Amino acid sequence: MSRINVMQPWLGEEEIAAVGEVIASGWVAQGPRVAAFEAAFATAMEAEHAVATSSCTSALHLALLVAGVEPGDDVVVPSFSFIATANAPTYCGARPVFADVDHVTGNLTAETVAAALTPRTRAVIAVDQGGVPVDLTALRDLCDPLGIVVIEDAACGAGSTYRGRPVGAGAEVAAWSFHPRKIVTTGEGGMLTTSRPEWAERARHLREHAMSVSAAARHASVLAPPEEYTEVGFNYRMTDIQAAVGIVQLGRLPEVVRRRRELAASYRKQISEIEGLRPVADPPWGTCNFQSFWVEVGPGFPLDRDGLLTHLAAGEISARRGIMAAHRQPAHRERVTGPAALAVTERLTDTTLILPLFHQLADSDQARVVQALRVTQP
């Protein structure tokens, strides 16, 4: 029996050709392809400025820095997220304060954020978890009057919409991921988008060691001007090789999202007939790209979450545990702060799993997954 993977990037001859062109050009570091990818991504996401980075984690770090987060500040984050969401504030010397999430969407809400605010809160990182759009307007209505910056962690969000626009379009600053698990991939890589030109300018400066002259500009000069390092910066650059892949991938986005939503609708229709399973769905304010198709295993199901994972694995179906709880991890266990209880986070972390869903998933393979879920019924 062939294995069904939980995720598989959609890469083809176009990406191979694009990489070949970059190699043939002789310029493979950050250069013209990166600039072209930034422009294309900004247009697709309706962002005013886009700054390519080495990862979403580095984009989050830069977003916090340009937003003015400093040592001693508090940053409210969901524990129900990949560890990078909680790690980024610590890079700034700030303290991640964990907030709980909504049971249905897995996202922060204005109510859960309000319960986690402290007098030192400088920013909130709101995640579009698994591609489910966060209710950004509600969060900004709470935070903007308090002078708290809402940073959208749109790592999983490319192709999702919020109130008729791409997610991230309404954020002052957002961070994106191009990891192979994401719908648009460059292998590794990320992007910062922002409505503020001064924030974009500073992010570009910081990502390249805070050099006064870019590497591309120095290379273009026969006699390179002397560079100056005006502050401590970082090596958070994307390469032209990655950007060339990203440009092709971005062109695939509408088709990928269409197919993923088609597969998600099929999953939802069939899983709704199985007692004890609750699949993820679109929220009232937007549409999901279903970057991750997660299912909650309830008390009416004959197996618990880990038992179901074992059952699926026995049939060569590779599912995954649901989103982690960062506050349970050794790296952050001693950092648990704030007054908020995390009951929903812990429940979802313990009861959810991610089913296989990717562009090339055959209908017959999806049927095999659903059948594996059905055979556990009494």
C-alpha cells in the first residue's frame, strides 16, 4: 500500500527553469529576482510594501523591531501556534505573554487578548492559524486606541481572505512563510509586508547587516563605495534562487487554493457524517486556504486523538498532531506569564490532528483517508 503524505509541495519544470536562469545569470544572492518577487507579492496581497527575508521567523523579528518593541516590553501571543511566534519576542528582549484562542477557529480574539494585556504590552502577534483568517478588525479596535501594534503572523495565510481582501492587507505589518509546508514555497524564506514606508525601509536596512550600501549596489559598481554599519543588523536575506522559485509559485496560488478548497469541501461533507469529528471551516468574516486541514476528535469518537493517529499510520496515512502549545515546551515553560487561562489551547492541542491535504492529492487517496476514519466506527 502506498503512503499518503500529510503535505507535498507542488513544484515542477517551471521552477527548475527559473532556477536555471538565475544560475546562468551569475548572480544568485539577493538581487533583481528578490526585488521582482517583493513587487509581485505586494501586488497579490494588496500590501503597500514587501520585504523578503530568510524565513517567517526573521520577518516576525524584524516586524517587532520596526514596531518599536524593546527589552522589557510585553508581547501578547497565542500559545496555540508554532514555537516561532513565541520565540520572536524573546529575540527583542521582550516577554511573550500567552493568550488563549477561540475554540472554533483556533485564533486569538479581542476577548482573549484583553484578558492577557498588561501595563507593559507593546504589541500583539495575531496568527492566521492553519490559514484560518483571524478577525483583525476586532483586534485592532481593541489595540489601536491603546497604542498597541497588532502584528499579523500570516505564515499560513497566503490565499486566505478577510472581509473580501487578502489576509494581511489590513495590518500595519505582517509576516509570511514560504516553508515547504506552506502553499507558496521557496524552500525556506519569508516576507514582511507593511503599510508604513519607514518600517519597510528600516526592515530592508536591518535584514542586510544594517549596511549603508547594499551588496547588490556594491556589486553593480566597478569601484564599490565604502559601506558603513550604522547599527547591529542581521543576515536575514533571501537569495535570487529562492525568489525565482517564489515568483513561479505565486503564479500557482489561485489554482492551488481552488483545489485545496475543493478537497476541503469534500472532507467536510464526508466527515460531517462521522460522529465525534469536527473539521475546520471558514469563519464568518473570510475564506480559508486550508493550509492545514485539522479535525477535532471529540468524546463521541471511539478513539482518542493519538489512537486515531496510530490507526491512520497503520494504513500508511501520514497525519500529524494538531498545533502545539508553546507554553508546554521546555523553552517557554518558565516564561508562562499573564493572567489568562489557556484551557481552550490545551484542549485543542490534545484533541486535534491534521489530515493529508495538498494540491496533487488524488480523489482516490482522499477517499482512502475518509474510509480509514470510518472503519473506527463501532
